[in-house]
Amino acid sequence: MLPTLKQIQYFVAIAETGQVSRAALRCHVSQSSMTTALKGLEDIVGSALFTRHASGVRLTEAGIRFLRHAQQIEQSVQEAVTAASVQPVPLAGEVRVGVTETITAYVLPRLLQAVEQKFPRLELQIVERERDDVERGIQEGEIDIALLLVSNLPQMDQIGCETLLRSPRQLWGHPDHPLMQRAEIHLADVARHDYILLDMDEHISTVIKYWGQYGLAPAIRYQSCSIEAVRSLVASGRGVAILSDLVYRPWSLEGQRIVRRALADRVPSMDVGVVWKQGAEANDTVRMLRDFLGLALREIG
């Protein structure tokens, strides 16, 4: 006997929220329905998937292994529904798209899939560079359009920009970290705890800027160019981080849980936008792709 899709969805919801009550709210069902579905799933799997503790549930080793496959199943079903509803457009040609490493890592895979479904005959030439090089490529006509983090994009007459997605930044921490137990969290509170800094794209300059507005600085204990390393350090309780919802995952690679909390102080969102050369006459292919990217990114976000 195989699990039902509903059992898979309920299991993922419990794993990602860490509480049956929150998972029930997310799935719009009663807690008893959620508990019954979980028990049935554990009977099918033949192993306990969670252990209970005072503040909720925690995945067992079997649960960690099962979660990775369950999330893939849920995503595959969502993609199948989307694929069936998409009407392909017979648009052909080549478009040179500039990106930075953050876009490649967290946006590009799902975006490419959406573009391929919508425009199966369109060929995208992806050009990954530092942001300054991408901007230069746009200005010189080497790149047709670009997807960038536009929060810090300088004002330039030659470049047009449209923000497509604003991803809020929140505090990430281990579920038992002292900050996660507070009713309200300010940057001044965060400054008193070890901080894990992501060194990727323009993240450090953004951190310095918004912390500086409050006359504060994070107590950096670890710094890494790897988002997975940051997740693992946060999940193991070695510090906290402030990162965007776009790159959030509720579990580290080791299966340890990460929770997030909103900050009482205002911090900037991570904004993703499309950039093009101002004044250049874009062809129909580029214009249609630019319009579609906005719709696709909003679904991803």
C-alpha cells in the first residue's frame, strides 16, 4: 500500500512547521484529521516519522530520509499541474540573460523550467557574472536582459529596471535558541548573540548598511560563502542569521530544523528585478520574455 498525496502533504506541513496545530492551520484541516493522517502514514512506512517534545515534534532519522522524497513528490505534483495549465507559445530565437550567483542558485532552476514550458522553442543563453560585469554587458549590448538583486542597483540613465519580487528578510535560528522564545525581537537583541554571516553576492554590504542605520553591528562568529554551511551552523545552534524568505529552508542538510521570526525593526527586503538597456528597441521575443519573467518570479516567490 502506498501513501496518499494528502498524507504526503500533511507530513511535509508538520515537518516544516514543527507543530501539528500549525500544520493543521496551514492545510485548513482539524488537528485530529492531521494526526489520523500521520498515524496512517507511519503505519504504511512501518516506522515512526516524528518524536514528540514540549514545543512540538521533531523528525526521526526515518522521518529525515522520508522528508526529502516527500518534498520532491509534492513539488513534482505542483509542477505537473502547472505544466498542464500552461499554453506553450511558438516563440523562437536566442536571448542572452545575465545573472549573478544568487540568482543562479535560488531562482534560475525553477525559472528555466517555467520558461521552457511556456516557450519550448526559445533558447536562453545564461551569462553568470559579477553584478558590475552584468551591468556593463547590458550597457554594451552583450546581454539582452538581466535578473539581478536590485535593492542596491545604482541609478544609471542607460539602464531600465523593474522590481519583480520582494522577499522579506527574517531572523533564522534553532528552535531552542533564546531569541526564538522572545515575544518581540529587535536588532539590538540580535547583536548580543553570535551571528553567522553569509558572504555571497552583495549580502555583506547590505548587512553593513541596515545594521549601521541603527548604530549597531552583528557579533560575527562565523562567515561563509555557502548558504548550506550557514543553514547547518544555524540549525546546530551556533548562531543566528538574517536572510530572505526566498532562500529559506526549514531543515539543514543534516536534517536539523531551522525556524524564522520577523524582526520588530525594519530591515530591507531582498529584491529581484529585471534589467535592460534603456532606449534600446527590444524585439518582440525579448519583450515577451521580460513580461513572462515577472509572472513566473511572483509564483516562485
